[in-house]
Amino acid sequence: MTLLELCYNKPDLILLDSTNSLVRAQLEHYKHLTPEKLRLRLLRLFQALVKSLEANSCDSITSFMEKTSDERFESGYELHEVQTAVNIMEECLWKKIAEFVYRDQQISAMKQVTCILAKAKEALANEYSLLSTEYLSE
């Protein structure tokens, strides 16, 4: 199957693995959320990733991360906590790519996921930097 077919046909597997990994990570602000709440948050990240894959553009993931950054910053989340959640999604996707995507398309699929999520992490860090600068100047 292709990367998009994986995303369309196996989202529950990707989200289950990502949620379980995020629960195990025991991150300060995430460990107080139920697994279902974590799954819903990861689902929104996953949906933004899929939109970016479909459009072959990082616009969806970038705007999602800018909004999420604002929400998480205001709620007291540390940058590394949110970054770790994105890294967990990436790792779980790589595992599913290795398991389900056609062998000759695996490296390309991993590269696509990595490039899109790198843009997500860049948007996250940029927004946190802006927000913390504004916070310090108040």
C-alpha cells in the first residue's frame, strides 16, 4: 500500500500506537489526560499531516501547529512536551510504514513524513519563541 493508503486505511493502528507511546512517556502535562483525550489530540495532528500529504504542501500542518502552540503555551506546556508528542507520532508512522507500505516506497514515505513533521516542529518552536518573548516583555 502507499503512504496515503496507510493513512486512510490504518489510522486506528497509528493512533493506538501513538497514544500508548504518549501515555508511557509520562510527560508532565500529558500524563493527566485520559488516553481518549490524548488520542483525540493526536488525531488532530494526524489529520493535519494527512491534509499536508494530500496537498503536497506543509500549509495545513504549519497552521495547525501555530494554533496548537498557542493553546499549549497558554496552558503551561513546555516546548519539549509538545515536541515529544510530535516525535512519538513520527516514530509510530515510521513503524507502520515499514510494516505496511510497499517496500520500494518506504524510504520516500518516511522522507515525506519526516519533512512534513519537521515543518510542524519548526512552526512549533517558532511560535513558542514568539510567545515566550511576548510573555517576558509584559
